Amino acid sequence: MITTTTRREQMALAARKLPGCGYVWGARGEVCTQALLNRLAKQYPDQTNILSICTKWIGKPVYDCATLVRACLAAAGIEICSGASSQWRGDYWESKGEIADMPRDKPCVLYNESANANPMGHTGIYLGDGWVVDARGSREGVLLSRLDSRPWSHYAVPRGADEHVQLETATVRAESGSTVRLRKGPSKSTSTLAKVPLGTEAVVLERETGWARIVAGGNTGYMMLQFLDFGGGGADQPEAATYTITLLDATEAERAAIVTACGRVTVARNVG
């Protein structure tokens, strides 16, 4: 599906779909599994909540606050790093400042300054209508809440936020399983970047034979076209090949056997 919008609006649209997802420190939108929790607990040993609390999120897509913001900006075609303080200090912004100066009618990114951080301890997406989406914490997950329900201290507007762009989007689909692999390159032999949950809306950057380069869950990589629904009511797959078989002196039994072996075919009368 092709949509014309601003990057700012696309960022907010992506955020609106995430309340109800879970929170795990270091997660990037993957479906939560015990294996993922074990890996992240080993990677971030100081985050004791990963194994003690986050098992409640198994089966749901999970983020932390900065990776949620990164995913929403990626859905708008804007690349940004992880880490709230690193994002704030980065050269990603058209404008930024204190929350008192923030325009209340336009989506942007929010930050919360913290004495224990350097300098930002939390981040989220302001939707432009008085509501905010943020990955709140291990107990709460991703929430939709009023702007004044949390002491947000700063705002930032991404570069190019008001550009009008045409974006092609597709939904990740499969007939079985719960995820589809997003790969580093357009080949099954390349490594897996992420396992994308079914139903995820992806931004399509380009297509090539059998594959598309997409942004999904904050990750950019390649997915087979057969797992992407472009709005036509089913996964985008190559048209079925059509073959003509001419049978010489075949009996009715032989024609029936061919139909059984080949599936849905049309067999013409004998020729000659």
C-alpha cells in the first residue's frame, strides 16, 4: 500500500500501534521468549528485572524506551541510535528544547532528564494530541498515557519531520508460526537480524527478485516477498506459472492420473 504523509505523522502512527507490548531492557521489538530473556540477562547482568519480572511478556513484542523511539522513527524513514542520552546528544534533530516550549499540536520525541542519567533517563513519542506512548518499565510495558502524567522535561523534533513522503507499507504474514525472519541480505544463507511478529507493519524501502528491503520493529533488513502483504488481500507472491500439456493418445485413466499428480490443471482432448 502506498501512503502519502509526513514523517512526523508516520512516526506517531507507528507509536499508536504499540501500547500493550512489553518492556525488556535491550529488546528491539522481538517477540519475547525465554531464550531472549536469558540472552539479555547475560548481556545486561545489572538488570535483575529481566528474569524476575519480564517473563510476563513472553509471547509479546518487547522494547525498552529508547528502542521503541528508534522503531517509531525508523517507520518514518529516520535512522537514530539507541540509548536515550545518546539520542538526545546526537545530530538527529531539527530543533529541541525544554518541554515548556514544545508545540502541543504536533508529534515529536520526548525526554525526561534524570540526575542518575547522562543526561536523559527516559524517552517516548508525543502523538500531538495530549497523549504519549512510551515503554514505561518491566512491570508496566508500553503505555498510552496523558502528557501531564509523567514529568517530561525536554522535546526534540527529528530532521525532516515535516517532509511529505510516499511510503510503501506491507504487513508481515505467514500461514504458520508467529514470526518471520528478517535477514542481513537477500538470501536464506545470510544471518538473521530479527524475528518479526506476524501482523507487524513494515516500511518497504526497495524490492528485488523475491525479496524486499524493509524496516520492521526498528531493524532494517531483507524479507522474502512471499511473507509480505501489500494490501491485496494476501501475501505478495509471484504469479503461478501456466503450462500447456498436449497429450497424444492418452486414456481417460491416464488423464485422471495427471490431474491428481499436478493438482489444478486443465487437460485438453487428445490431439491427432
